[in-house]
Amino acid sequence: QVQLVESGGGLVHSGGSLRLSCAASGFTFSNWATNWYRQAPGKERELVAVITSVGGYTNYADSVKGRFTVSRDNAKNTVYLQMNSLKPEDTAVYYCNAVVYHKAYWGQGTQVTVSS
């Protein structure tokens, strides 16, 4: 079955960096685009970054452009989110997502907390 497992979250001071990873299994990872979402307390889940199947196209929410970078290693079935210059408003649970044959799959999420 399709599985997405995030890791790399934690507590960091404002201005710091974290790299999230999402390990995929159960499907042909290299055939599908992958997304990162986040959900802060009391807010709706929002799309943060998108990367196409071979990484040729990426897109970002305006709030993270210039600070976050999404990448993938298809040989390792893993997608990454490098987060630099973190701000307290980046505090959220971050989720990896893939839509495979019209069905959405989600990881369990990883908590990112940025202290001011």
C-alpha cells in the first residue's frame, strides 16, 4: 500500500533551518508529483510546495518563496523540504502528499516549531 513517512521536524529558533524528508513506498514514486502542506493550529491546511515527478518544475506558496526549497531523489524514493530563515509563523505540522491515480495519500505529519 502507499505510504508516506515524514521526518526531520523539531524546535528551532527564528532564523534557523530544518530539512524535512518524506520517504515514499508502495507506488512508483518517480511517476508522480509530490507536495508539501502544512497546518497551523486553528488554521486550514495550506499548500507549501510542489515538485513534479522528475523535479523539473517546482512551485511555492508566496509566504515561503525564497526561503524554502523542495527537491527529490527518485533513487531513494524521497522528497525533501529545505527550510531556511524560519519564522514563528512557519510553526505547523508539515505533511507530505501525493495524488496517485486520483487518490490522495498523506503522511502522518511532522511538527515544526519556530520560537521567536
